[in-house]
Amino acid sequence: MRSLKLLFMQASFISTGIFLGVGIAQIIYHLIGDEYISEWYFIPSVLLTGILCSLPVLLIAEENQSHYKLRIAAHFSILFIAVSLLGLLFKWYSNFMGYAIVMLIFICVYVFVWIVTAWIYKAEDKQINTALDSIRDEE
């Protein structure tokens, strides 16, 4: 059940991050006078990307902390390749500049998801510690 919660949470954060990144890119395009037009399948492609890119989190979600930095590097690499291929499939970019923008958004989303996940787990830890302290006080 914990893995399912983790996957749902990651998929939600990834999709939200992509939408925020693309929204910021659209504002920048608008401000410099360019036009950004997305295809009809953009929203489903982002949701599918969020779901597919949440799956590799199981690689680093193990309780065993051995080779943690290596697993994070593998996680980042797998997602980098996945986003590159999904971007090509869904035509998120057509030239090197478009690819660079997609990868910049990917890196920002990657950092965003790590920060939000850490924040949520820290809040859960605080709630658990508070509950344990109240149980200890009752004894």
C-alpha cells in the first residue's frame, strides 16, 4: 500500500510540475512575442508521462540504503532518457532549442518533486513524533 501511495503521489507531483514548467515557458514565449501552440493530446501526454515517470521511484524507495547515490544517478538517468523519448514521441520539441527547453523543465520538475516529497515526509515524521510524544506523556 505504501508503494501505491508513493507512486500516486509522485505521478501527481510530476504532472503538476510539468504543467507549471510548461505554463512558465508559455508565459516566456508570450512575452518575447512567440506563440506556443500545443496539440490536442498534450494533457493526456503529460498525465501519461507523470504515471510512467513515477514508476522508477521504486528503484530508490527501498529501505536498504546501500548504493543510494548510485540508485539516484540511475533514477535520474532513466527519467532523463524516458522524458527525451516521450518528448520525441509526443512532439514536445522539434529542434535542439526545443529539446533544451524540455530538458530544463525536466530538471526543474525533478528538483521540485524531490523538494515537495521531502517536505511532505518531514511533515509526516513530525506528526508521528508528536503522536509518539503524546503517548509517552500519557504513560
